[in-house]
Amino acid sequence: MTATIQPPTTKLPPSTHEFADIIHRLEAGGAMLPDTPENIMQIIGLYKAYAVPMDFYWRDLLYIAERVFLDPFPFFKYFIPQEYLNRHNHYAGDDADLRIWRGQATAHPELLAFIEEGETGKMPRLLHHWLHDRINMEFAEECMRAMLWHRGMYVPVNQFDPYLDSDEYKANADRAIKAYFQGNPTMLALHKLFPDLFLEQCRQMSYYSNLGLFWEVMAPVFFEMSDIYDEGGFKGVPDAMNFLVNGIFAIAGRPIYHHVYIRGECYEIIPKSKGFTWLYEAALPYVEAVFYRTSPFRGTKSYNAQAKQIPDNQKDFHYGILYADVFPVGTAGIPPTLLMQDMLHFLPPYLVEYYHKHCRGEEDMLIQLGISFQRSMYCVTSAVIQALRTALLYPLDDPNPKHLQANRDFFEAQLNRFTRPEYGIRDAARLRYIQSQDYR
């Protein structure tokens, strides 16, 4: 059932790459994911199921970054206040800066209903929390920690990460830290004795803000894609990928910043005036840290240096969703079981019907959902690759053979990340698997 796109009729000979068919598909304007009706249905259904919990993730991430901040005992950081549920998304609603989704700017109705009812019925939110009948923010925090831990390994044009080590950032953070602990001599003394302690916590809060602002864009993008599909649009995977590519360029300049609100006053730890942008400071680092790298789930790999099961160099980490063996270990990391559980609540009916047809039972649906999520993230990664090619290189129909060869070299370099034999990278990569519809 795999759709094969024939090599484009260009002045180049066929590629000799291990993934030549996929190279030719990318050169023809396609994605790494084959263009089949099942694939487009799965990826759009997953975008919808992902967007609803993401609507909670971005709101709570910004609440933690802006209000909870350095609370040493943040017991209620997942209890997002009504103010943030009512907070208008900048890319939805009538007052949007750029209206991506035609829906409402406040929290999604399905999200509000789930917060109220959950799976167990209406009860106080604290009971929902204790029963783990809630949106699993642990997944969002794991993504943030992956971005924080892989600092210093992002694209050269990224300026957000180096700024966190600048004197200006340290001065801004110091003012906010002292203001937050005003009237608390114990914490102020601790800050004076160990200035890097709260500074590092502040850097983490800046990544909370970074990821929240990134997902504030992606939630309406996925909602709109779901609506377009429901209306009969998106005839194939390339349509969905091109929508993402166009969205990336439309929103590339969205500011990335970190503001903290303490006793009614705003402290600009990372001001908007620094000019940090969504594409380079948030989107590309997110794809690199979460799709490709993250870290191995404890219990699947030995962290013992002598075992040599984990790369010596952090840049060789390859444990993101593009490499994940999807199985339900109940972890926030990769494989993202907690996200899969969140998405399970919001699957569109056509995807539930599809899973009932192909699953070995209700318990298997979580696995099938995770594999569909993996397919959908290969589509997003394809959009990022095509966007980078558009920004850095040449049109796909460029008549100059040298330009076409440059495009091909770029595509082959991207796919080389899935062919390396070290540490089982080639075996872990799921690129071969997603070429067949039998991968379930």
C-alpha cells in the first residue's frame, strides 16, 4: 500500500542513496511519509488529538514561567487558573495577531469539558489530580527539559541559548530573583551564597516560556488542519506538509521572550526587544531536541559508561520520537506514553473507527495511536526539511543542475541521520517502518 513517487524528470541521474525512493519523493515535493489515504487520515486525526492537550500545555507552561517562577514548593503548578484558560491565543479568534485557526481564542471546549469531567466524572480538581485523571503536564515538562539539556547544540543562527549565559540575562534574572524573594531573608541569603542556583532555575523557566510560546502557535495550526480535512481539503500528505511549510514561514518572526509577573510588576528577563524569533529560537531547537535527540528511557539502556550503550558525545543522541519503539512504559519521555494517554481522550471518530478495525483490542489502541503519532511527526519533520531547503537553497523545479544537486545533497544529508550504524541508530530509526502501512 506504499505510494511510490517516481524520480523527477530532472537533469540529475537517480540517487544512489540508501533511501533513494524517499530522496526522489522529497525532490518531487513530497514528504518522508508516503502519500496514502490512510496516512493523511492518521496524521490529521493525530494533529487534532494532539492540539487539544497542547492547548493546555502552552497555557500552563506560560503560567509556570510567568507566575509560579521560583516557587520552591510548586504543588499547584498544574492547576492552571481561569485567567490562563481565558487567555487569548494570538493566532486564533477575532483579535488574533495572525488568524491561523478560525475557532475561538480561549481554551478549546473539549479541553474545558475534560478538565471538568475527566474520565471519572465531575469532582474537585484535586481529586482528578490525585487519580491522575487529568492532562499530563509531565510530558510538556520533559520536552522542555530536553531542550534545556541539549543547549548549545542548535543551529548557528540561534541566539536565545547564548543569551542565557550573557551578563545582561544574568542581571535581568538577578533583579527578578530578588524581587520574587523580597521579604524572605533565608532565600535571599541562599541566593547570595549560591548565585548560580536560582539563576539555573531561571534559565529553566525561560525554556518553559520558550516552549509555551512555540506551542501557542502549533495548537491553532493543528486545529485548522483538522477543520480543513473535515471540510474535504488535504487530498494527500503533500498538501498537509505544504500547509505546515507555509505556516512556518508565516509565523517565523513571532517574538520569543520571557516575562515574569511579581506583585503586579512585569520583569522582562528576556525582553521582546531582543528580537528572538519563533523559527530559530523555538521551532528548530524543539525539532532537534525532541524529534531527534531527547535521552534514552531509563530501563531500556544502561547509563553505565563501561556498557557503552549510550553515545559518548551528546550530539550523537538519537532517542526522539523519530527513533522510538512505541510501547506503553508509562513515561513522560520517549516513548511518550503520557502524551499518548492525553491524545486518547480527543481522537476524532474516524480515527477511533480505524483503530477498532486494526487493533487487537482496546488495550492495543494506545500503541496504534503512538505509531500514528510517529507518522505524523515524520510529516512535520519533512515540512521543516522542506522549509529549510526553501530558505537556504533552491526551488525544486530550478532548471540549473548544480542547484538541483545542491538540493539533493541537502536531502541526502538530512536522511543520513537515519543511516548511521553507531549505537544502533540505523536500527532504531523508524523511517523504513513508516514506508509500509503494515507498520502497526
